[in-house]
Amino acid sequence: MLRSRIAGIGMYVPEHVVTNNDLLKYMDTSDEWIQERTGIKERRYAHRTDETTTTMGVEAAKIAIERAGTTANEIDFIVFATLSPDYYFPGCGVLLQRAMQMKEIGALDVRNQCSGFLYALSVADQFIKTGMYKNILVVGAEKHSFGLDLTTRSRNISVIFGDGAGAVVLQPTEDDNCGILSTHLHSDGESAEILAMFNPGTHANHWGEKNYADFDDAEIAHMFISQKMIDNEQLFPFMDGPAVFKKAIVKFPEVINEALNKNGYKTSDIKLLIPHQANLRIAQFVQQKLKLSDDQVYNNIQHYGNTTAASVPIALCEAWEKGKINNGDLVCLAAFGSGFTWASALLKW
Ligand code: UT7
């Protein structure tokens, strides 16, 4: 049976390290609070003008493509996951296609936030399994630093996020002992507003409970980004952290077990679990619940913060570079976040 395998993997994080103490100049917080509640010691912030989500994705992609033993010219499809695109539209996929001077191949953007990379991987996996494509580039990249409210008001959100990118190249294989065994995707839109960035958007309720008919012409002329929206600082992400936390610690184990059960494996068979790096406390809770040893779980949120769609490929890449994953190892990837959406992938390296 045809399967997809990760033929090459790469990551890129900006040079600029921002410690917890560095954040004190913007907001009322402390290194102690951040480390105790999230495990984060530092994160990276992209260069404000020279680096974008796409340029970071390109850097990660170059490494993944080289490690896959192929070239940008051979890539026949792009799936790019991000919640912080360079432009509202078009997506980052086409910008990467242009930057890497690829052929006129398909480029798809995925907007599934923390689960974005796993959704992207799953889409790519289907195209490989049907035989439609032979070299798919899957990228997860984020430039959060540009869009965060770094004041005390949003400190619960802003301290956790960081910038970076990860990428893999998927290729077909007929080897039964390697490749993606299955992917599992879920959503529950009931909680969409619990972790969201509402503006700019087309929901048109920026000014409270007013009906569309009550807007005057001047307001209608500036519905998408209004002066009031700017004045009321409504252009930043919102998160009810405890509500996300509570749901995450249920859904992570559930979707990991789903992947194991589907393929007849037990938690003890996992060589390495790479959870989305949302919060170290969430990862530790999941580890405990599944009775996994420290060696079976890889975390690097301490150094990069939560990089949303980039977190799984960055952690996977780093774990592989450190020699923690070898041929034939059972690796589980899992994520949970805004939407809510959650997902897992089980693979033999
Ligand atoms: O990847 C996307 C998915 N996101 C997640 O998975 C995030 C899940 N949630 C979390 O990780 C945690 O909820 C947070 C780390 C975001 C927040 O931790 P928490 O323990 O849930 O804190 P909290 O929001 O309940 O706030 C507790 C207290 C509050 O003060 P009072 O009201 O008790 O006096 C906050 O104002 O901590 C305060 N606080 C802070 N204090 C210092 C919130 N953020 C900060 C901060 N520094 N950065």
C-alpha cells in the first residue's frame, strides 16, 4: 500500500531571543509567573521588517527540501498552515511558491491555528496516498510578535506566543515499516469565540449590539477596519485561557488514543510523542494521564514559546536533529487549539 513518509524536515527560528524579563518593559508580569504557569523561559521574535511568516517558512522549507534529497523545482504541491499570514489574502503558499521560484504548482493555505500543521499534513497525506503528487511541501509558520497586544491587558496571551517555522517534504513509500499510519482531525465550533481574533472580519458587530440597519453611511464605508475598532483596541487576539486549558487536557489524550487504537498500538509502543507546544503544564498533564515516561515526550516550549502551527514541526525537527527519533520508531504528533480543533498523526519514522 502506498503511504507518505517524511523524507526531509527543517526548522527556522529568528535570531532575536526575548526572555521573560524582556517582557517587563511592556507589561506587568514576572519571569516566575510565566515559568510556573507555562514553562516558558524565552521565545524568538522575528525581525520587524525583514522577516515575515513566509520568509521564515522559506528558510525551514529550504532545509526540508535539501534533506529530502530533492529541489524546489521538484515540489509538486504546497500546503502552508498559519494564522499570521503576510497578507489577509492571498495566502502564504503562493508567496512561498514565488520566493522559491517553484513551478506553477498548487498552493493551499490551511487556517486551523494550533492544529494547522496536522491538518496540513493530513491533506498532503491524502494527495500522496492517491498517487496525485510525489513531493509535497508542508509548512507551519507564524509571526505572532507583530500582532500581539504587549500591554498588561493581554498578558495572559502575549507571554505565551513566539515566532518560527517548520517544514517537511512528504514523499510516497511502499515500505510497510515507515510512513504516516493515520491522521485524525476534529473540531467543535461551539467554542469558536473562546480563542479568537475577531477583527478584521466580516461579522460586523464591532460596535456592540447594533443592527446593520442602524449603521450610518460613514460607518458602513469603514466596516472592515474602523477607527472605533482601533480606538477600542479590538484588533488583538482574545483567549479564555483556563477554558482552553480544561478542554485541551481532555482532547489531547483522546485523540492520541484514537490514533493508537486505530493502528493497534499501546502508549508503551510510542517512542516519542510530540505534543503541540501550547503550555508545558498541558503537555505534562497529558504525559501523566497517558503514563508516558519523560523520554517518550518531547517539549521545547521553554525556548520558543507557543508557535502555533509551527510548534509541531519545530519540535519534531529538533527531536530528530538530537537523535531522539530513528528509523522505524513510532512517533505520535498531536495538537489542540483555537476552533476548537484538534488532531493527531501516528507515523513510523
Ligand atoms: O496554543 C493555543 C491554545 N492555547 C492554550 O492551550 C492555552 C491554554 N491556557 C493556558 O495555557 C493558561 O490558561 C494561561 C497560561 C494562558 C494562563 O494561565 P492560568 O493559570 O490559566 O491563569 P489565569 O488566566 O487564570 O490568570 C490567573 C491570574 C490572574 O490574576 P488574578 O485575577 O488571579 O489576580 C491573571 O490576571 O494570573 C494573572 N495573569 C498574569 N500574571 C502575571 C495572567 N497572565 C499573567 C502574566 N503575568 N503574564
